[in-house]
Amino acid sequence: MAGDREDVFCLLLGSSDGPTAFEKELERAIEAAELNGRVQIGPYVEDMPAAYMLADVVVATGGAKQGFSRTLIEAQAMGRPVVAEDGGGAAETVLPGVTGWLAPAGDPAALAEALQSAL
């Protein structure tokens, strides 16, 4: 499982100026899972091409609620594989096994399996 891998670093981008309630919840979950130093919440990034070039895999969630996903399109345009929840924009833009992996929305185990395949 990806959580057992020492060679994986996860950077969650898009933080606002101050920590939101959701970000605080994520920070607590990161600490509880003892993933400090391996999972980090980063700031809002304007230079997304640079961020994509640093990524081995780009993950986007949202399923059918996500609609058109600029993140998925941009990552694929930069040659980065993507992992996403099936539905919405992901279902329209990801070619499973070619440009990325799709997992059923709301299924964390399937999303983890898709991420493991990508890694």
C-alpha cells in the first residue's frame, strides 16, 4: 500500500491564506497516521507547470461533482499520469491505462489501488 512506502511524498496544493477547518482536519489526520514529513499541505501555486513537472503522479478527486477538471487536463498536457475518481470531467478526459487511472467515486480503497498502480 502507498502508505507503507518510504519513497512516496505527497504534496497537497491549494491552501488558502489561513488554515481552513478542512485543512486543520487534514493536518490532524496526517499526524494521527504518523505521516508527518511524507504528506504536507502546501500553499496556493501560481506556477502550476512547474508543480506538474515535479510530480510523478497527479491525483484529483471529486467524481461526478467535479465537472471539467483543469487540473487533469493540465497534468496530462504536461505528460503526467493522473489518478482520479470516475465521473464528471475525469470520465471524459482520462483514458484508463493510457493517460491515467480511474477509481469509483467514494471508494478510498479503489483510489489507493489506482494510486499504487500509478506508482
